[in-house]
Amino acid sequence: MTGAPAPGRWRRHRPLRTRLALAATGAVALVAVGVCAAAFFVIRYELLHQVELGLTQSANRSTQETRDSSGPQVLAGDCRYLAAPACAQAVPARAADDPADGPRYPLPVTDATRQVAAGQRGAYYSQVTVDGHPALMLTTPLEDGRALQVALRSDTVEQGVRQAALLLGAVSGAGVLVAAGLGYWVSRTGLAPVARLTEAAEHISRTRDPGHRIELPPAGSGGRAPAPGRRREDELTRLAGSFNTMLEALEESVAAQRRLVADASHELRTPLTALRTNTELLARSERLTHAQRDRAAAALSRQLRAVTALVNDLIELARDEEPQPLVEPVELAPLVRHTVAAARDHWPETAFRLDVAPGTEQAAVPGVPARLSRLLSNLLDNAAKFSPAGAGVEVALRTSDGAREITVRDHGPGLAPEDLPYVFDRFYRSEAARSLPGSGLGLAMARQIAKSHGARLTAERPLDGGALFRLSFPEEAG
């Protein structure tokens, strides 16, 4: 059998707007009820206090009237009417001293009254009934061993207290209703940016479209105009702005991913078609001569290597950060010498000239040696590929403004001004490079490796021709 949900579970299942409205309503209602209750007690106290002041004045006047008399005495016995003066009587300490045939006391006489007359108790107020009407009575001692009792009807006081209670109850009820309306309005307007965030998230989840944006309030809304060039923002508006920024980054990431997939599929289409063609050709090897089979097998091997290199490059580009356990201090001078020696073996027709400046032999940076070697190899391969016959590639390691700097320069056709902004983009190939082998991923991979090592890789156009790539490690990287 399922019981009622726990209060905490109920709160968790209520919308935030409802919970905020209930919280605001409860807080304002509590304040309204508290203020009305305090006002009721203040009004009640003041009304009773006015009656007590009237009784005190009547008691002082009656004390003056009884100064020349002694024994029991009824000073004023007709207080049945609201306009009548206060009833007053003098009561002795002993009941035996009461008059046997005199006028009956109009006010009730109790043991407490005898104690006040005997000096055993102080003055006090009490609620009594006179001729069927409620009254407030003051009992105070006289100097001659008697007690003076003075009473006034309190109908008006009780009626005023009841009217105040009804009025304040109505005010507190209206306050609760107003608090409920204000709480709903506050929750609705205050959570409007949150509602827009929710709608945007649901829209993106439903349509898979990160191009949706949350509409931000215009500058200067909600009061006096802000300073020129600045937008009036609260916490929720800043949250919406941050969400828009996140959506922009997500949109760029999705667009880059789509471009990568499109470019990769385009680049893979040609070698895969060639692989399929050569494979089908080798499948009919009985119709081919020995030389034809050798050429097809060699082409198939080259194409397999090209596809493997392309896939490996894509895997490398998919990794944004270097694995931290493999990071170690890497000395740049030995790394550059080793990479240049490997490039000389790979490009025997290209002259590589290395210049290691004094003071850089011990220069070291934190990194992954294999990845930094791959970065330099990509730069050297790119320079050798574009260097004409007889022209060399200049590699230098030096310190500039406290930063370790490696430059690689060739003397080829150089970079066109329109190619400079895109030279590090994936699969980008300039007009001069489209006829050369390669996938267009080498420089993009070099830029990514440099970024993951906290370095900066830039491309420049020297005045005397060629292309210059500059790899700078900041001083703190050492």
C-alpha cells in the first residue's frame, strides 16, 4: 500500500516556480500575521490601560471623599449604565464589621478584598460582573484599615478588542492573498531567464541544433539607464549569457567536427577508390603479366601506407592534450639535432643547415619527446617538400626575449597572403601544394602539438621569399 509522499519528496517533485512562490507567500504571510498579532495585543493593552487610568482617577477621588469617614461605606452604587460614574465602596478588613442593616455592597467582596483591607495584599485589578455587565474593578487599600473597590463597565473595551481582532484578521488574510499574488509574480518574473534556459536546452535536445540562442534583456531595461557601452545584468542574465557562450562554443565544435568528417571522407575517398581498384585488379592476377602484378602490388602498398598515415594523423588530431604521465623535461638542442638528422636521411637531396645559439644547449621544456619530435618533423618535411633543388632548409634554435625559439625556413615559393590565415587548418592545401603528396594535416597537427605544450606556432612571409615557421616556448615553460 502506498502512503502519502514525504515532505522532502513532495518539495523535490514540485516545480521551482511553485516552491519559490510558496516560500515567498509563506514568508510574507508570516510577517503579516505577526504584525497583525502584535498590533492586536498593543491595541488590547492600550484599551485596558485607558480603563485602568480611569479607575485610578476614580479611586483617588473616592479616597478624598472617604478621608473624614470610617467603617463600611458605599460611595457610588449605580454603574449599570455606560455613562454612569464608577461604582465605589469601602470594605472593612473583618466581615463582622459589615453593616447588618445597611446597603448591600454593589461590588463582590472576596477574601482577597479583606486581605487588601488588612494590609496583607497589595492593590490589584480583576474582572467582575455588575448587574449582568462585564466590568473592570480596582481594589486598593485605604489608610484606616479598609479596602477601596472601584469598578467601571468594560463593554466598550471588549467590543473594541473584538472589532480590532476582526479587522486585523481581515487585514492579515488580505495580506496572505496579496503575498500569494506577489509570490507568484516574483517567481514568474524572477525565473523567466531560467525558463528560457530550460526551453533552449529542451529545444537543442529535441532538434540537435546548437545554433539556438537565449534572448537577453535589452541594455538599460528595468530602471535607470546603465553607463554607455554596458549592459545591466543580474545573476540570471549573466547565466543566460554564459549559456549562450557555451552554445556558441558547442556550435563551433559541432561545425568543426562536421568539417573534419566531411574533409576526412573527401580525403579518404580517393585512396580507398584506388585501393579497391588495385585490389580488384590483383584479384584477376591470372590475366596480368608479372610486371603488371608488381606495379599493382607496389601501388597497393603505397596506397595502404598513405591511408594508414592519414588515419594515424586523424587519430593524433582527435587528441587535444598530452598524457600527463609521459610529460618530462625535454632538452631542445639534442631534440632538434636528432630531428634534423632524421630529416636528412629522409630527404637526402635537401640540405639542412642547423644553427644552435650559445646558451641554448641546456634549454629544456616540459613535454612529450615523441610528440615534440613529431612537431619538428612535420615542419621539416613541409619545408623540404617545398624547397627547390639546390635550395636548403635553415633550422635555428635561439633565445629571444626570454623565450626558447625554434625557426624553420625554406626558400620555396613561400606563402601567399590569402593562405596565411588558413595554413594551419586541417586538410587545407594551397594552390602550390595541391599537386604535391600529402594530406594537408601536417601543419594542423604541428599547431595542435604546440598548443598542448603551451607553445606558439606561427607562419611568416620573409621579405626575400620562402616561408618561415616560428615555434616559441614561453619562459615559464622552462
